[in-house]
Amino acid sequence: MLEILVVLLVVVHFLVPISYYTFVKSFWLRRPWGLNIDENYLPYITIIVPTYNEEENISNKLENIYLQDYPKDRVEIIVVDSASRDRTVEKVREWMKARPDIRVTLIEEPVRRGFIAALNYALQFVPKHTEVVIFTDADSFWERDTLRRVLKYFADERVGAVTIGVRYMNEKRPAVGNTYRHYFNIIRLGESKYFGTPVLNGVLGAFRFKLLKKIGELPQFTANSNDSTLGSIIAFMGYRSIQVDETEAVEPMREDEIRRKIRRAQHLILSFLKTKSYVKERGVYVKTPFDKVWRMEWYLTVLNPWLLIAAMLLAMAGVLFNSSLVLFILLACGFMLLAVKTFRMWIIHQLILVIAAVKNLWTKELVWKK
Ligand code: GDD
Ligand code: MN
């Protein structure tokens, strides 16, 4: 009896994501975008860079934006710093002096209230003629033509949000992080072609300013309303919220990578728990095919990891208390499979989601250690 239950949990846990992945890859991914993409569309944009203790990155970040092959008279940069304790602000000032031919506004918050508070503050400084607002983490870097490749999608009024994939630079152990990204990139891309994806990346989140104004303040209920929550809100409003694949960003792999993944998982879970009702309360919800994507991603993020945990605990109990041979073999197989990279990556991802869900019970990590 216990054996059947465990096997059932394991089968569902693995079969749902594998089927979804296979389905997305074979059907949605192959679709055309169904959008009027215009290579010559060069809208006025405002790029918002939030910083907290980014002295190592900020000059490179600004330089990276400066070197984009995009008309500078259509770019506005806003750096919003929340009382960094290092030389971030000085670095920004120095850089502004060295590069007077691009508009940069530096906003300094006297105290650190958190990431979303800073973005909301910065949004008040976005010039009226801006068509697209881009949020980008200070420690992420784009390719030279990234802006063009992203902005051309906004030529179509149905597009509300655009993001790009991420690759790690200076990886200590190549490929592991990137296999992880590869699996998710396929899914994000397929979902995007179908209608929209609920998960955007902080390396670049581009949003139609008109829609941001309609939303008003970014909600504080998840600390990542700059990316995933905002992307989901926009998709629920009936606009396409997409990840495109012609360009990528790179970001450094940090020492505290696991802790960072837990924090981001916490925010993602909160986003899944709260965004839909938020959009409905605001009265901006429209029924679209995005609901299907949402339901599946909701299940995969919020529920599915617990099936694995339940199966593991039950199996261990079965071995300890019933000396079940079947369960022992099953557990042993599971452990041996850990030698396979993809499997290991998946299990770690599930554990991170479970730890994040538990951690959410006492802290939302709205302001994080840096
Ligand atoms: N102004 C301001 N105030 N900026 C902040 C604050 C703050 O309190 N905290 C962090 N930042 C800045 C960082 O300097 C960086 O540019 C960006 O926000 C992202 O923070 P990181 O510390 O680099 O975290 P991450 O790489 O894990 O960020 C990702 O996760 C977040 C959700 O957990 C990003 O993808 C974010 O966009 C995402 O919201
Ligand atoms: Mn970062």
C-alpha cells in the first residue's frame, strides 16, 4: 500500500514536468511569434538601474549600456541608489563626468527601504515621452545589440513586457548552472511563443510605460515585482509577456549562489500565490491563454516539489518501520541517480523550492543582505 503511494507520488512528480517540457518543446516552441516585429522600431526608453553596494560593477554596467548600438538621444538612464555603504555613488558621478553625451539621473535614497521601494521612487523620474521602461540589475551585462533585439518587439501593441535569457560568466564548474538554465529557457521561450511566461529575468525586464502607469506603484508583496510579478500582471492584463532568444545577458556566479536561489525562489512562490488575486482585485484581469501557462507553472512551483518530499519521507519511514525492500531499492536508485547531472540539478531545484516555501513562513526577504 505504502509502496504504491510512494511510486505514484514519484511518477506524478517527474511525469508532469517532463510531459510539459516535451509538449512545450514540440509544439509551442515551434510556433511563429504571431507578432508584427519591426527591426527599425527605436522607441524612447528609460533604463532604471537599482544599486546597493555595487562599486565593483556600476561603472562597467553604465559603460555596457553606453556601448549599445542604440541612438543615445532616445535613452535615459536612471540610477537609484539606496544608501550604499561603498563607493557606488562616487563611481556613478565619475562615470557621468567621463561620458557627458548620455543622459543619466542619479537618485539617492537616504535610507535603504528595499529594492521595490527604490524602483517605485525611480519610476517617478521617468520622462513623459518614454515608451518603454527597462529594469536591469547592476551586475548583469548585455550584448552590443541587445536593446535593438528586445525593443523591436514593442512595435506590436500587443507586447507588454520583454525579457531575455541569462548565462553565467566565470562559472567555477561549467555547465551545471547552464544546464539548469537551458531547461528553463526552452520552457520560457515556448510559453512566450504561445502567449506569455510568468517568469522574467532581472537582467533585463522591458515594460511598456503606458501599462506601468496603469498598474501604478509596483506591489510590495514580492520583492521581485520588477520581473516575474510585473510580467505576470501584464500577461493577466491581456498583453504578451515574453522572453526572446536572439540575445542573452551574462551575470557573475556569486559565492552565495544557493542562498540567492532560495531567496529568488521565495519571491517566485509569493508571486504565484498572490499575483492573480491582486490583478483581479485591481479589476484589470482579462481571460487569455496565459491562464493555462499560469496553472501549470503554479503547480510546478508551488505544489510539485512537495510530492517529492512526501515520497522521500514516506519511503524512509517505510524502510525504517516496515523494512520494505521495494522502498529501499527505490531510495537506493534515487541516490545513485544523483550521479546524473540533470537529475541532480532537478533535485536541488526542488529542495530549493521547498526550503523557500518554508522560509517564507517567517521572512519574505524584501531587503536582502549584500
Ligand atoms: N536601490 C536599491 N535598493 N537597489 C538594490 C537594493 C536596495 O535595497 N537591493 C538590491 N538592489 C540592487 C542590486 O544592487 C542589483 O542591481 C539588483 O538590485 C539585484 O540585486 P542582487 O543583490 O544582484 O540580487 P539578485 O542578482 O539575486 O537579483 C535578482 O533577484 C531579485 C529577486 O529576488 C534579480 O533578478 C532581481 O531583479 C530580482 O528582483
Ligand atoms: Mn545580481
